[in-house]
Amino acid sequence: MPSENLLTWYSEHGRDLPWRRISDPYAVWVSEIMLQQTRVDTVHPYYKRFMARFPNAAALAEAPLEEVLLMWEGLGYYARARNLHRAARIIVERYDGQLPQSEQELNALPGIGRYTADALRAIAFDQNTLALEGNLRRVLTRLFDLHLDPRRPEVERELRRRGMSILPRGRASEFNQALMDLGALICTPRSPACHACPLAADCLALRNGTQEQLPFRQPKRPPPLRHAVAAVLHENDNFLITRRPEDGLLGGLWGFPGGFIEDGESNRLALIRVLKEQLGLKVDIINPLPPLGHAYTHFRVNLQPFACRGRLSGLRDRGDMRWVKAEDLDSVPMGRLDRMLARVVERTLHD
DNA sequence: CACGCGTGGTA
DNA sequence: TTACCAAGCGT
């Protein structure tokens, strides 16, 4: 039975991770959300800070969303933080602060999909489910030498069947995490360390010499480059920042007002247009600040910031607009690009 | 169901 | 440096 070798390997070589040290469903939940499309090394410091500040669902539910987003800043995919916060409030109101254990109830919570519900059931509640994610897809695809696109629904079902067929009943928690560690440490996307793999004797891809070319991949187009402008508006030591809509790119985060340049439009005209749209404000551009670049998943952006002046006295604080002092910019959740600009602002002001 | 959603690490 | 990736989810 291949799973015996796997579980033995896991007990000796499995990673010692903070969310594995305690058996608290809330801790497993937070870790699972943070780990979505995010590496363990990246999550580690975020997880520790988050758990120290929000040790349970009640603490998370009581906190304002903005503080949760601030703790999340830099992790990316901020819908995860918004959904985590929403779900915490539901858990407090509907489930007395404890995560539900059924597949249906878990899946109904915002931010918990098929994988996370299965992972919680297996890891936190010892139910015999397969938590099929990226590592398991790769490992199982190679183990069974399936030259198929694992994202196709019928292939997904086949992987689930195959995985369940080797899942040792009663040990789903270890089994799933063992496969994840195997995928992260041994059965890596490129150059897998098959010589050290506890499943080497059972691996059909290794037997056929196809492990390097699995799983099947689809070529992607390079992301386009987009141009953007932003305005640094200030009166004395107060800077104007705006809050992005709850949905979409960097939803709910704060930043400097601005937007994308349309085709054939100049930097300055774009900025004037965007500020009129967003703030109803006519501004004078004083001088350009150093341009900043950043790569998102679907596009790269080149941002040209400008220091601006305008009739700012009419702009009062409101839900999506706020004046903050330079030294308080750090207490406001921002995306990477706005954070870089905030650093420039702080540094410029310091000189 | 294909697409949008962030960021930092690695070859 | 560019390209590709890394414990998915919601719409």
C-alpha cells in the first residue's frame, strides 16, 4: 500500500508548521485561507501576527474590516481577508463562534470553496475527505501518469476517485498534509527529487520517465503593460487618500487618487479627467514624482505620480475619502504600488 | 466556465 | 530579465 510509505515519510520529514502545532479549527481555517495561491514562507509571518491579534473567530468578528485588511497588507488576493472577516461574523452569529463541520455549511461560508471545505473536514475534523489542490493534482497526476489537463472537470473527478482509493480511512488529516508536503518538497513542479520520494516504487510517471513533463500545462500570453497616473494632494501635512470599491482590484484598500490612461491620452490630461470623475475636483499639476512600476497577475503597470494642488478645502472626510498625516499613512491598508508611493511621499516630506 | 484577483520567489 | 509559478474562490 503506497500510503503507508507516505505516512512514514511524513512523520519523519513533514514540515513543522505553526498551524500544525495546535488542533484548533479556527487556526486551520486561517492558515488555509492565507495559503490559497500563496507560499508557506510568505504566509508564516502573516499567520503569526494575525493569530496574535485575532486568536479566535469572535476577536476577528469584532475587529473593523480595515484593521483586518491592514494585517493582510502585502499578502494579496484581498477578497480573502474581506471574506474571512464576513465569515467570522456569520460564525459568531449563527454557530456560536465555532466553525461548522458539515460540507454544506462550510461551503456556504464566504471564502470557503470545495478545496477549503475538504481541507477543514480532513485536517480539523478528521473526516475522510480528499483536499484536492495544486500539490495533490501534481502528485496524483504523476503517480498515475495521467497525461491530461487536471483542470478539466472529468479529470478532476478522476483524480478525486484515485485519491480517495488510496486514502487510509481515519488518517485523512496526515494523508492530505503528507501529499501537500510531498508536492512542496519532493514532487516539485520542476526537477522533482524522485530519488528521495516515498512513492517512487509506485509512481507510474517515474516508471515511464514522464514525471518531468507532467502535469499537462497550457501556454499563457504575456500580460500587457498599462499606464496609470496618481495624484499626491496635500494641504500642509495632510494627504488625501481614497478608498477603492469593495469589489475588483485591491477592493476595500486605500490609495492615492488616480487611474489608467486611455489610448492617446497624455499623463496630465488623464489625471485631470480622473480626478474630476472621482472627486469632482479641478487640480493644477505641480510637478512629476519618480515613476513606479509593478506587476499584477494580468497586467504590468507603469505609474506616473504627480504632486498636485487644487481647491482642497471642500473635500471632507467621507466613506471613500480621508485626510491623513504622512506619519499615519502606515496605519491605512494599501496595495503594493500605493504603499511604494506612500514611502516616496514620506521620504520627500522628510527632505 | 473562463476570467479576474496580488505578491514575491526562483530558474 | 522574463517567465512561471504557489494549499483557490467568486462570479
